[in-house]
Amino acid sequence: MHDHDISERLASYADVLAGELPGTWTSSHLHPDAKDDLTELADRIWDLDLVAASLAEHPLRQTVVLSRPDGAQLVVLDRHDERDGFLIAAVAPRALPDEAYRAVPEPNGIALADDPFLSAQQIAGDLLARYDSALAQVRYNALASIQPSQSDRVVLTWQQDGSIATDPADDRAGAILVAHGFVHDPQNGVYRLNGDDTQAQARALREIGPRLHMLGVGIALQHPAGRTAPTSAPASVPPVPVGTRTSVTRTR
């Protein structure tokens, strides 16, 4: 079977799957020429089991991403074995820091039969339930590490990964933050500024000060207060970017 045939079969299967899953899902096909997007996506596949083992032998060359309006994403990919069907895995949110994933079990992916209607039932009763639980936990963890802001002050909290996060009380302040590189997570209201480029980060902090001051809003930069991680889920190895593993058991 030619790659084009596989691509068409994968896309058609995922399109039907998106329409059968509970809630509203859209599908987008990443082709082999979208190398950067595929690499970035592979780093966020939230799996330490079946899908991770497959990707260790067969790097991601094409996939279909299923997206829900709240930011949840699933990836559908080929099995690369003699069995019919596909694999599906959850995707870790892009904007959350590594420490938010600690003590949260991976919602490992599953194998799907060659029937998207039966597979949608399987996903809804298994993977989606575990994924939604894990998403809620990491978003809670991310929010719990941020000190609260007030109406007249935006509190920026340093995170362990070098990013800066805040939960402003004023939407106008939020708009200023986004204009200077902060990424907003609509699920928990957190705004996060990546720390990969420290010069850009420092420049953004210098520039938002005067603009917030015009709104009568000050800034405070603090380290996170000590806290105890929630214990509602059993401890586990934090999720590992699949694209950087040499084995399926390495941790972040």
C-alpha cells in the first residue's frame, strides 16, 4: 500500500472518529512535509506505554490531530504492524510547566480497531475519561503554584522551569500580558511567559510595567509559596516528551 493510500485511510478514519466522540471535535491532518509541527507534537504526546514504544521505532511522519474547544487534543496514528486499525494518544497541554505534571498518571494511549464507530465508544469509556482526569489535575497543579493577584496589582510568580505565571484579576491587564508574549490558558485563567529566551522575558517585563501602571495596576514579582501536591491521583513518573526518549521509561 502506498503512503498516499495510508494517508487517505488515516484521514478518513479520524474524520469519522471526530464526529462520533462525545462533545465537539475537529480533525486536522499533519502531512510528512510539516516536519516542525510533527516534531513539536511528538514532544507532547502523553504516553509511556504502547504509543511511546511505537514511536521509539517509528518516528512520527504523519498523523491526524483531534481538537476539542477547551484545548484537549488527541492524535491518531498508524500502527506499523500487521494488524488493522490505528493507535490514539492524548496530547499534553503546551503552556503548562513540567512541575504541574508531577504525581499525575499518564493517560496512556490505546489501540483502535478498524471500525471508527466502535473505536469512538472505546475512547469515550477509557482514554477520554483518564485524559480529562489528568488534564484537570495538571491544570489544578499549575494554578496552585501561582500566588493570587488583586484588582490593583498583578502578581507574577516565577516557576521552576524559568517561566513566569500570573492570574490577573482584570481582563484589561490580561490583554496587555498577551500583547507582550504571555500565553493564556482559558481553562484556568493563567497567563504564562516562557523562560527559554531570558532577554525577551526581561524585555517583556520591563514593557508591561508602564502599560499596567496606566490602568492603575502595579506589579509584584514573587517566587511560589510552598505547597503540597494534591493526592487524589496515585504518584507516577511525570510525562516525558516522546520525541526525546531513548527508552519508554525515562523521566523528564
